[in-house]
Amino acid sequence: MVNLAKSKGLLLMQPPMTPPNVLQQKRQIVFQMENEKPSRLKGYYVVQPVLPDETPENNVFLSNIARNEDWPAVAKATPKEIYQATVRMVMEYGVTHQDYMEFLKEDKSVEKTFDTTLLPLLAEEYDCEYAFNTLFIHLNFYFFRNDPETGPWRGLMEPHSMYTLLKYCGDRSIRRTAWENWVSRVSFKTEEIRHHSTQIVKPLGFKNIAEHRLCNTMAGSPQTVCDFVNELMPHLIASLIEKDLLKALKYAPNVLHGQKFITKPIDASGSLQRKVLITGLGSIKSKTHLKTFFSIYGKVVDCDLKDNRDFGFVVFASAKDAETVLRSGPFKMDSNGCRSVFVHPFL
């Protein structure tokens, strides 16, 4: 009695459970198709190779083919992965071809044309041929790469590549050329760039290119510094001390006009309570306009505008007048009444 099972389109005959001596006798029966069958034949084996457990999810080569991609993505696969994937595709293609031929034999209503017989198999045949030929290309590539004693070598300017070449190459001239190119590949160019860069930045007042690049990277342009100061001043002015602020303004260069701000020192007797900071002035550049506008809130003894800084200072005769201005702000000082001017306590 023989157990029959059909798997993947192939007829498999599994031997029954027999004593060891009988099983050994049957194993000695070996024959090929079309040969004369032995007279005492009771059954035979169909040996099918193990189907690799390869899918597009766990095999990069099959995944690459499924997405219709080509090199170099396939080059990331190892020879074993490509081999297993190729075996899987060849076996599946053979089973598909056999099942399809049996279907055409059984279904007599199907018209035997190119579109109905061969065209459905061309896509799978193309993938199978591609995998088979790619297998040999990839194996040859790895063979040459893993044969360091005879070459050919692909020398890259990387330590792992150069160390292998210098270790196994028997030609002294090749080793010397590789070593010289590896050591000097960027040294001369680097020194040349450093020399030219230093000659450029020294007339600008920098010691080396590093200081010049650091300065440009942090600031970018004088206008960037001015915009930053204008945005930051209203938020930080409350935490600044008058003495430190005046000292900073005294030595702060105006990079747009090549000038320096020189501010008048203010008497310490009650000046902090009588002085207010005005921000958001915009196009208001007249001290007279500033003094006239704030005179309605009290007696103004002094005022100051900082060109291109968008802020100024107003000093009142009494601290009470300064408090009145602080409570009344912000103000509309332009002719259209659209621009807001803010007042801050000068601490």
C-alpha cells in the first residue's frame, strides 16, 4: 500500500511503514524515467528538494524584485540570500508552469493563442530569469572581492580597503603608489586652502579663518545684530542697571555708520525713578517731537534718541510725572495714529 500526496503540482509517494530489511531493499532500487522497470517494483520515491523559507518580508532580494527595483539595492543582499531566493523562485515557477499546463489540457474551451497560453507566464519567467542571471553576477562579484591574494582589487580611500591592499598585494610599486595617494590625498589641498584663507582674513582683522567664520556664523550681517538688539531690548531693559547700560552704549560701535554712541551721564539723585525708556519709535527721529509729545504729562528735562536703534530715553523733572507716563502708555505718536510707542521703567 502506498500513500499518495499531491504537493505543489508534483506527485509524491511516501513509502509505507515496513520492516528495516524490506525498506533497505527498496532503497536499493534506483531507476530513471523511460528505463525498464524492475520486475519486483512495489513503489518508488520522488525526491523533492527542500523549499527555502524565503519571502519578500525576510529576503531583501525577493523584496527588491517585488518592487521592480534594480541595482544597487540588490547589491546589499548576500550570496546566500540571492541563492535561496533564486531556488525558491525557480521551484515556484516550475510548479506554476505545470499547474497551468494541466489547466489548459482539462479546459477545452480555452482558445489556444499566445495571449491565453504564453503571455500569463512571461512575467514570472522574466523574474525567474532575472534572479537566475543575477545570482551568477553576484557570486562572481563576491568571489573576486574575497580573493585578496590574486585580485583584482577595488581600492577605496578607506582604512579597511587600504589595509587589505597593503597586506596582500605582492607588487611593491602598487603598494607604494597606494600608500602615497592615501597619505597625501588631502594633505596638500588642505594646507593650500588654509594658506589662502589666512591671507584673505588677515586684512579684515582676524588672526585665522576660524575666528572669521565664527564671527560670520554668529552674526551674519550688521543688520542682523541691529534687529536682534531692537527685539531684545524691551524684554531685558528691566533687568539692566543704568551704569552698565550707559557703559555698554558708550563703547558700542554703530557698524552701519562707523560711529560710536556717546551718552551723557545723568545725576544719580533720583534719576532712575524719573527716567523712562521709549521703544517702537520707528520713523520718529526728532528730539523736539519727542519732548513736545511727552511734555503734556509733565516737565521734560532731557530726552535722547538712538539712531537706528528704534528707542530713546525721556527724563522728567519728577518721579510722579514718570509714573503717570508709565500708567498712560502705550501711545500713538505718528501722524496716522497707527504705530504704537511703548514706555518702560528704566531700572
